[in-house]
Amino acid sequence: MAKNRLEELHGVGQSIWLDSIDRRMLQNGELDKRIRDDALTGMTSNPTIFQKALASSDAYDDQLSESEEKNLGSWELFELLETTDVRDACDKFAGVFSSSRGNDGYVSIEVSPGVSNSADATVEEALRLWKTVDRPNVMVKVPGTKEGAVAVRRLIAAGVNVNITLLFAIEAHERVIEAYLAGLEDRVAAGKPIDGIASVASFFVSRVDTEVDKRLDDKISNASQAEKERLALLKGRAAIANAKLAYRLFRQKFSGARWDKLAKQGARLQRPLWASTSTKNPAYRDVMYVEELIGPDTVDTMPPATIDAFRDHGVVDRTVDKKVAAAEGALKEIEAAGISIKEVTEKLLVDGIASFQKSFDELIAGLESKMVSLAGGK
């Protein structure tokens, strides 16, 4: 029997989470099959994923019709739908959560993009979602803005599992690691247990190459022949290099006296989660962002097509902490070519929040339209 490459990833310490959620897969057995056959141990969602699910499916129509008499606003209606899906998904992963003793089996639900720059609003919404889903294996997603990091510390101190999303910069990653550690310390100081709290830091990958490559192409179009060739060699290298430095930071921060003190009380590592792992450029290998970031104490959240591709032809080897000096060198070369990684990562954070806001707005408009059509069909 052929080896299951997805199970092999678990063998080197990497968890596989599905970057998708849809009521149909919760009801038709697809998610159960992926948990069983694809070594799937978690799931992530965001406004874009829910917008696609609601727009492409009539699986939500019955609940929408039943909710009509409750006279809910469109926002409240969306929260009802998403928390129902996330709760059901949490129940699907309950066995994984139990057998891993709480180290895995999480399902993420995201706060709305509108609260991204308010710590108070983020905490308020996160606590509401946490209470509504009411499952020990739910994680509330908070964007990795400066205000988001403030919210993370407060949420961890309150005992909420947190997934920090839209991390592109090493500095932002360091900020949320600090927020997690400080939140655990706040909780210890309050005399509360910390052994049941989980967190991941979602570090985005392929989008970094998309932006850096675009800027390299601009420079290539005006360069001499020799310079064109040199710049072309830098394409497709920034994202993986950036993520490898994030992993190195993770290893540095979760060692030493401060961490040991928390670990003795049962604290869990805040694992790096590789997000945006589908390949956007067809010239690149379709599983390169998975293959180059394999290693212990990591999570890779992949859309269904990337999971299928890796199952078919992925190569499993510990890579995340290999060629780190070369990664540093690649980023220095890109900087020397006149491309600021800081500018790129700042732009990607702003663009990411804007993209989720657009999806959220479309989702709410779609819900309102669907309610009108369902009411008209009666």
C-alpha cells in the first residue's frame, strides 16, 4: 500500500488543517472522509470562505427560512449561520481534540474585519463568538494589527483560544508571540490555569511572493540584460525565506527561562501556522509552499486543491529550519534590489483586511438578497 504523504507530514510534527468550510461538506460526509483519509486535524475559516460558501450553496436556506420570524439583522443572521457551521465542525473534530489531549482538532472563526483597529471591539466580538460557539476546540481569529496584539493578550488572559491571522512581517509575528506569553503570565498572576489554552500564529506565505515578484517584474522591464537575469533569480524566493525566519523566531522565543516557567505550568506552544499556501503563479510547483515549510510544531492550512495535490505528489522532508542563512541572504538581495520587505508586508496587511472587508460586505448583501428571494418564494 502506498504511503499517505499527508500522514507522513504528521510524522515530522506538522498538522494539516483545511482552509475551507461549507455546510455541504459538514453534512455530506466529505469532512468526515478527509479527517479519516487525509489526516486532517483542524479547520480555518474567514469572511472570504464564508462568502463563497453562502453564495454557492442552498444548504443554508432552511436555517434562513426558520430564522425569518426571529427578525434578525443581516449581521446577526450571518453570525447565526457561521457559528452553527463552526460548532458543527468543532464536533466533527472532537475526537481529534480528545485523542491529542487538546493539542489539535481546532476550528477557527474570525472576528469581522471592521474591528481590526480597535482592541476593545475585537475583544468584545471575540468573547461573543467564543461564548456562542461554546466548544473547547474553537479558536477565535484576530488580525495581526497592533491593536489586534493588544486584544490577543487580553483574550489569552481570559482563557480564549486565539488564532492570530494576517501575519506577514517578522516584527508582527514577534508582537503576537509577546502578546501570547504576556497573556499567559497575566493569567498565572490571577491564579488561573493555563494548561487548557491554545494559540496559533497564522503567517501568510504565497502572497508575499505575489507582491515581491510584481515589483521585481517592474524592475526587470527597465533593467539591462545582465541585471534582468540577476533579478529574475530572486523571483519566488521571498515568501519561503520570510517564513523560515518566522520559524527561527518562534524557536528562539519559545525557549529559555521565561518560556520554561510557563511550560512547567502546562503552557502550550503558540505554533506557527502557514497560511496562503496555494501557489498563485502557475510557473511554480503547485506544492512548493507546503514542501519548503515542513517541520515540527507547525500547522499548514491548505485549501482542498492543495491538499489533493500534496497527497498526489508532495515530497515530505524536514525543510523549515534548513537553509536559513540562504533565506536571510535572499531577503538581503531583494532589499539591495530596491524592494523593501517592510513596505511589502505593510501593504499586504492593509490589502488583506480590505479584501476581507469586501468579502464581508458582499456576504451581507448576498444574505439580504437571499432573504428577499426566500420570502418571495413563499
